[in-house]
Amino acid sequence: MNTIAFNQQLSDKLNEALNPGLYSTPGKGEITVIANEKKDLREYRIITKDNKVVGLVDAYDSEHDTDYQKLVDFLKDYR
């Protein structure tokens, strides 16, 4: 499976499991995840390479909340 197909599949699974708290869109080499918190909007980037998750970046370096922890837990199977 190529990286684009892997990102699409992972994004679809993430949306099934964690939406409406988190919403993801696949890209080339990364997946952008938006968390619509009551306080503010948060953005995370899942970095992928060779059909694996190699990193998770908090775009705004915000305080991590329960949605972030759900995302980390979800990604454990893909590292």
C-alpha cells in the first residue's frame, strides 16, 4: 500500500472511531486532525512514513486534553 492510500485509510478509521470530537483529513505524508473544543480550535498533524505513524505534532503547542489522549491511544496500533 502506498503512503497516500495508507493515510486515507487511517484517516477514515480515525473519523469512524473519534468523530465528532476529532476530524481528520489525509494529506501527502501527514494527516491533519482538528479538535473542536468548547474553548478553542486545536490542530494536530500525524506524520506518516512507510505505512506507519512516525510522529504526532501539536500545531499550536496547546495544553493536551482528553481528545489528544484519545488520539494518542488510537495511534498506538499504527506505530
